[in-house]
Amino acid sequence: MIRKITVGLTIISPGVGTQGGSAGDTIRAGADYVIVGRSIYQSDDPAAGAKQIADEILSVL
């Protein structure tokens, strides 16, 4: 529904990862970008955390 209202606008979604949202679900719902800072920089293994999020996003594209 939001895409009908915001034709041509970029949608950036916060609250993904640490705050409980799923990056894949967020992209699937129509977001163009997701903000995933804490999920990466507070991870014990930031590189693995970034790869996991990237893989999740790629799986829904």
C-alpha cells in the first residue's frame, strides 16, 4: 500500500536486526534500503553478521 502513496520515492527502513525486524521481510514488504547498523557493529563477528544480512536480502530479491 505504501508504494501506491509514494510512487517514485525511496523507502529506507530502520529497526532491522537488533530491534527485531527481518532484513528479508523488510525488503519483501517494499523497502529499498534497510538500516542494520547495530546488527553488524555489536556482533561478535561483524563480517559474518554483515554476510548473513546480505544473504538474507539476496534470497528475497
